Amino acid sequence: MAALLITANSLITSPEGGPTRLVSPGFVRVENGVITEVGEGRPDDPADVHLAAGILAPGLVDLQVNGFYGYDMVDADERGWQAVVTRLPETGVTAFLPTFITAPVEVQATALTRAKGLLPRLPAGSKVLGVHLEGPFLSPQRKGAHNQAFLTDPAPDAIATLLETGLVKLVTLAPERDGALDAVRALTAAGVLVSVGHSDATAAQTAAAADAGARMVTHIFNAQSGVHHRDPGVAVQALIDERLHPGLIADLHHVAPEVCRLVFQAAPGRVVLVTDAAASAGMPPGTYELGGEPITMPEQGPPLRADGTIAGSGLRLDEAVGNAVSLGLDPVVAIDAATRVPADLVGRSDLGRVAPGAAADLVWLDDDYRARTTWINGQKVF
């Protein structure tokens, strides 16, 4: 691969051992797909690319993508996977977890096997970091858009079956279900990130899940027990427990703007911006699918089931960053929540940061925080 030198008037960098910060101006030098140097000021040699406006940031990392561009990841064919992988860089996303929602365990296992066969044939694009299984080990009281008929306890044989392909990287479950804490321990031991979600657990039960190894909470405030002064639930523990990282859908519909600000203020450095994007994301209003069931994308707001239940989102991750900044959040904090924090959570310290030794996954965000240009492994892909 050819060497690449990018200079920028504003650059987000995460030096080893130091906090993520904004450098103005700065530069990034890339060789063989890896960042070899990050500096302040201007280098002596001429740049291959100069960015006079916006911000050069790490490529965005999304841990919850049910679908995009008309395709639902769980049953998309090879063409669908190709479309999502090659087009997600348009949104600044350079790595993601395709998310399979609740279905019978054997159906999920088949989908995992199919995905494993597809991955080696995919073209260059956003990196697939593994699969996020959101269910079926969820609470019927907090099922959201999930099919209650398929909800079940996380029995050891079910966990073993789902781990067979080695693709599972994140599992969302309700810790109050029978056998759930043993499942958290087994998944954690297998290197899988466990997230509490679609749960009616108390704060104490959520803390017990963290004791067992859970480190995330799926889409905070949505489909979970919340904040009550005499009956604290999942959301309370997510905000006060420094072991837990609350995922936040910052489309300003799933969570009100004021509450988004609360999440960032209560859990500094722990918030993970996610899209929870459904097949309707990036598409015009109409009818699409989520987990094999129809959802409708309206003119305004998130997609809905026929009964009015929110079913994923139409959010872009660069848009989520912009929304967070519009609430008064420091751009460095907002970008960190969509890059370094999620990458570190899934054990990928080579992603989500602009630092020597990291993969040269970069995005140029304009003044409105929309992706203008995206590089993956130093190659311009958008």
C-alpha cells in the first residue's frame, strides 16, 4: 500500500496512556494501512490530503446495527451484506457489529453459520467485528419489538450452540432470567461482551450481572426498568456503576435531549453511542423488516411495529455524534463515545483511535459532523 499523509486544521487523537483530545492543526502519517505517526502542527513534506475544515477523527464503531439500506442483517443474502458493508462508510462507520434480534436458538445458529460463510467473500468496506445477539434471553415484560414467543432462558446448551461459530462478540440478555448469571460468566469466559438489556431487573440484579462480568447496558432507558426513587432499575445501575457502559441511541426520539445530557453527565467516559439501525435506515418512508416482521418507516421519527412500538431506528452514527454536540456536548467526548469507547469494549484497541500502531481507519467529519470522506486501512472507501 502507498504511504499517505493527511494534514488537518482539527484532529482528534488518542495518545497512548493519555486522554482523547483535539489538536489544531495536526497530521497523520500512514504506511501499509497502519498509522505510523501523529503530530501537532504542520509536517515539512507536502500532504497527500489537506483538510481545511471540519475534523479528522477515528473511524466510527457501531455495536448495534440490525440492518441498513433496506437489508435486515439476520436474513440478508450476500448481496445485502455487500451493500451494508460497502455503504456504511458513507456514515463514517468503519467497523460494526451486525445485530441479530430474538429468534429461536436454532434459527440464530443457522444465521450465524450463514454469516460465517459470507464474511470471507465480502468486498472491502466497514469491518465486521463479530455478531451482536440481542436476545432471545430477554424479559417478556420488556420485550419491546421482540417476538415474545421466542423468548427463553439462557440454558447452557443454548449458549454452547450459539458460541460454536466463534462469531458472537456481544450478547444482550436480561439477568433476572433463570440461569442468566451463569450464562454471563460463561459468555465472559469465552471472550464475549455481555450487555444487560430488555430487562425488568432491579438495580441490585443489574449489579450482580456486573459482578458476573457484564460490562454494557443496551440502549439505556429503552425496554428496561428505569429510574424510580424507591425502586431503582437497570437504568439507575447503568448510570452509577463504573463497570457498566450505557449504550445510547441519540436520535432524540428514543431518549429525550435532556435525558441524553443526563446520561453523558452521569456516566462520563462510559457512554457508547449506537444507532440500533434497522433495515429502514438510509431508506425512504415505507415498509421494511426487522427480525422477519414488518416495520414502517414514517416521514418523521423512528420505525414502528404495527402496534406503535419503536422498532430500531433510522439513525446514522455520524448523525448521533452531531446530535450529541448539538446538546452542548464537547465534540471530543461525543466522538470518543462513537470510536474509542466502543472499540475498547469489544477488545479492539487497534480501532477507534488516531494513534501510532492503530489501523488507519479515519473519517473526515464536516462542520455538521457528517462524514465527508472515509478511509479504511489507509484506503479511501468513501
